[in-house]
Amino acid sequence: MVSGSKNQTNSPAMALKILIPWIPTLILLHLPVISPSNFTYPAVFNFGDSNSDTGGLAAGVAFPVGAPNGETYFNKPSGRFCDGRLIIDFLMDSMDLPYLNAYLDSIGAPSFRTGCNFATGGATILPANAASLSPFSFGFQVAQFIRFKARVLELLGKDKKLQKILPLEDYFRDGLYGFDVGQNDLDGAFYSKSEDQVAAFIPTILSEFEAGVERLYNEGARNLWIHGMGPLGCLARIIATFGKDASKLDQFGCVNSHNRAAKLFNSQLHSLCAKLGSQLPQVNVTYVDIFAIKLNLIANFSQLGFKESIAACCGYGGPPLNFDNRIACGQTKSLNGSLVTAKPCDNTTEYVNWDGNHYTEAANLYVSSQILTGKFSDPPLTEFTISPSVFHTGFRKRFRFF
């Protein structure tokens, strides 16, 4: 059973009754729920890109993830490409586990007892090349995990006191292995390939992913949690680059070609999940339809309490996208003879998009709440209950009513 916060009440119903006066009616309709029976794990080992990077790229290559990143929750840059928390953070909250430390971040004596994050911004499934933002592609991350596990078991065999900061041996078998990767492969492919060529490229990408998952399975991974790709064509950067012709946009202002490719990728990834589930003994594979959740958010943003669905909160250029490829969030540069700064918006909770590439904490909170309903996973999560700990940690920082 997942435990709540230190102030947890005796029952979910009582917690909900106490919290109702402070929770906006609109948000109450989308309360996060969890499954104590099949969403409780002693540790999480995560693989992916910037959508779930909690400091890997900043530590690994000293990538400048500076202010105003982190301003909403951490009150300082945290290595996340976001004003606050990511989906992975809220999922850790729902299991009452501490946020994942990045494998590559050795500063501050990080604890890895309840898991480790191998995700790095810019990571691809296919092996990185000289032009890649991150050298830590999926296969590289898997190799890091294998070394991590071997080193942990070696150290625990020498000193049992290290159990306070390192995962126990059975955590590697009973833990959750999370995956959110592939977006950068499709994103990058569109710069040199036609839509048909990108579509034909997807099986090659997924073959590499399958090989990595099988390596993890051989290392004892049994619980796989695999996120599909979000609507790639709805990112401000993609629209600014590929959406200059209005005929290439859908009714929400998203680039059709990129969203079609993302849906095709997800369809084949979903099929691969079924294949893995049938071919690997004792494995539990859960596929999560992130595309449906995020597209619903973009399509119905105003009903969900947001004012901007696509425009970047932190950017430069003003409406409709507030994004300029020449200047990243937080930077100050000379453009067209003038010194300008890509500043954050006044209220991040009004925006779905943070910097033209990533979502705000407010949007991540909504997406997480929908994931935890179980409706978007295959197989679906069951036996739902409200988790008071999610309210205390999830809503307190986004909505200033506590």
C-alpha cells in the first residue's frame, strides 16, 4: 500500500474532504489517483531524454540548464528543462519515493537507494554521433545501468552500511524500469528526411530500443513502464521551423507531419510492448499513451485552466509562439542590433509549454494525474485510491492556496 505524507489522514475520503475547500473545481475533476496493487515499487530506474532528465545532461557535459529553469518549485535550476517538476517527479511522488538522482551527478553525495535516473537531455535511441547534443544515447544508458548494478552489488558485498544509500539486490528485480525516449530520433530525422522516409526509419529506431530492453531484461528487469511519444508537432520550436505554411497545420496549430510520425511511432512501439510481454518470461510491460493525454490538454487547454496551449512561457518574439530559435530561455543576446532576453511569463500555471520544447510544471502535473487514472495505460491500472501525498506535494507548489 502506498503511504502518504507525514500529515496523512486515516482515509483517502477524509483527506479529500479536508482538501476540497482549497482545490479549484476545475482541477478537482482531474484528481490524481494511484493503484496500490500495481503501482508500488521499492525503486525506479529511468531511461530517456529531457522529458525525464533530472540533472544528467547538466552533470554529464556541463550543459547550461540555468535560471529561470526551476523557478516554480526548486527556486533554483535543478538540471531539469522545466520551471519545476517533471512527470517522473510526480510519479515518484505518487509512490511516496524521493525524486531520482541523476546517475552522472556525483555532487552532494546523492542517494540511489530508491533508484537512479540515466535519462539525459538530447538523448536518442540510436547511437549518438558527433553532432548529437548528448553522447548518452539509450544503449549508453543501458551500459551505465549494467555497470551501476554490478558496482552496487560489489559494494554491498563489502559493506552492509551502504544499504542506506544503495538499492538492495532484490530492488533490481522488483523495481520499475521507466522509458521515455525516441522523440529526438524523430525530431532530428525530419531535418534531413521526408515524412515517408521518417516513417520508414521508425522500425530501425525501435529495433535498437528492443535490443536495449532485452539487455535490461537479461540483467533482471521485470517491470517495464514505457511512455509513448507526445504530439511532437505541437512544440513551438517545431511549429516555428516546419509550420510556416498554414496548410501544414492542424486545427490546433500543430504540424501535421510530425504528429503523424509520432502516432506511427507509438503504434509500432505499442506493438513492440505486446511482443515483449509475450516473448519475455515473467516480464510485466505497461504502455502509456502520452500522445492522447497531451493532445487532449492542447485541444482543451482553456477548459483545463490554461490560457496558452502552444506559445512558450519562457521565450522571445511574442505571440503567437513567443519562440525564436536564436535565443533560448533565460539567455540574453544581441538580435538585430538590440540586446534582448528570453524571459519567463508572469504566471507559469497559465501555460502548457515552458520553453518551446518542454512542458511547464503545471502541464506535467496534469499529464501525471491522467497517467495515474490508469485509463491511458495498457494494461490499465486498477484498484484506484486517492493518494493524499500527491495533493500535499503536487498541488501545494502549483496552486498558492495552502
